[in-house]
Amino acid sequence: MALPKSTFVMGIVTLGLFGVAIYETAGKKGGAADRRHLDDDDYDDEDLEDNDLEVDDDDESLEEYRSFEAERERRRAEEAEQTERELAKKKAGLRALVGAEVAMPGPLFAGIALDDTSTSIAASERLAEFSRATSFSVDLGTGDKHDRFSISPDEYASYAERDELCGELNTLLGTTWGSAYLDDDGAALWTNKVTRVRARFKARTSCELVFERYDEPATWLGTSGTSTVPLSWLGKPKKVVEDAVGSAESGGVIEWTAHGVGAGREATSLTATIENGKVTRIAAQTFATRPTREALAEHLRRTLGTPKVDETSGDLRLAWPARRLTVLLAENGAVVVTIGAP
């Protein structure tokens, strides 16, 4: 049976509408996809802009850091140069300590004499300025008497600076005065037989330079009343000792210090024992180098005769019983003298 014409017409219309729907749907999907693509592109552009800003910020920070480091290095270099200049100035100042003659104090001590009791205002100011300029302190001795010029680094000097200055002073002493005698304590010693001044420098630990007067063995111990350790004072009234040494009796003794003997590291400590107003015993002690101890023993043998000798303990003990004199010359450098009662 043939289909009506209207049926074909409805089929065609339906297909057409269906096709339009498919087209619009496809178009919409394609548009959404395109829009998403554009949105993604827009997002990527924003990311790129943000990344560009971050890179610019990093470059600026890096440049600031480099500038800061360069400035810090410049300041460090300037400080190092300033420190080096100050240290060089301090080293040059040490030359004022060392005189041209062996074992003699330098121009820093002009107008200040060993064993003197006065210091001019100009000399005091000069010493104070030296201490400020070099980081070394200066001590002129005990009490009112300038019996010992002692120079050592100031307590506030840094270890590195102290080491530099001590090395410079050590070199300066050797260059100016020549070879030294090294004592049992490891210190360098120089003596001047004409002026009877000795210098001692211990570079290690203390870094101390000391100038002091000393006596030769012949004048240090003898029968003369002017000897440093006088045998003739035994039995004398205490006033003889008090007037000579400027010290009064206290507790039955009179104590004083005097020059050391030869090349050594200490002054001589003396004690006179007083009984019934008279000297019954004199004891003296100091330290001296081996050559000085040998010279003292030879001097005593020559002037007092052959002594009784005792070397059983490793030390050398010399005795003159008739003179009530005993002299101990110890291996450690000690020189101990006893006159009178033991």
C-alpha cells in the first residue's frame, strides 16, 4: 500500500530538525573547548608575568647582596691595613728601649738613672706616652728607688699583638747587642762590665725585659765594709747595718736588698740577725749563671784560701770554718751565703 505524501514530509522535517540540533550541539561543544583554550592561554600569560616579576625581584636581591659583601670586604681590608699600620708604629716604638751599648737602656730612659730616686715630669710623661703607644708597661723598681727597669706587654694587649711585639723586641735585642748567654731559666742575658748594668729578656711566658745594676764577684762578697755581702759586719753593732742599708731592726732582724752578682736573674736578698744589739749572722741569697758561680768560687779561693768542699748532694758547698763562712753554689742557679751562726 502506498504511504501518504504527508508522511514523507514529516520525516524530512524531523530529520532536518535533528540535524540542526546536532550542529548546534557540536558548535556549542566546540565553542566551550575554544573558550577553555583561550582561558588557559590567559592563565599562562598571567603566570609568565608573575614569573617575570619574581625573576626581577631575585636579580635585585642578588645585586644588593653582592653590593653588601663588597662593602664589607672593603671595610675589612681598611681595618686590616689600619691594624697593620698601628702594629708597625708600635714595633718602631720599641727601639726606644734599647741603647746602643750592650745591656744599656735606650733613650726612653733618658734622665732616669738606675738606683736613683727621682723622676722628672718630662720623663714620667714620656714613659706614659710610650705605654699608650706600644701596649707595653714600664716599672721603675721598688719603693722610691729606681733599682729595676722592667718592661712587659700591657695586660690589655691581645695575644696576637703581644706575640708580634715580643718577637720584634727579641730580634731587636739580638741585632743591637749580639749573642746573649741563655741562663738556666731560658732567658737571654747581657752584661756591661764597664757600667755594671745587666739586661735580661725572657721571650717565652713573661716577655719581660729587665735592666738592673749588678756587682762583679770581687765586690759582691768580701772582707771590705763596702762589699755587697760584707764579712766584716759580723759582730758589729746593729747601727752599722741600719745606717748602711737604710733599714731598721724589726723582730730581731734587719732585711734589705742589694745588687745581684754577675749575670743573674734576681737582686740579692739579705738578712742580718741581731742579738744583744750586735750582728750574729748574715744570710744572703740570689741566682746567677754557671759562669758567674764559677767566677765567684775562684774569687773566694784566691782571696780567702782553700775551702772545705762538699759536692755529695750535686751542689757545690764551700766552707771556711775559721771565717764562719759557707757558700752554696746550687745546680739550679741559687747562690746562698751564710756568715756567722748556722
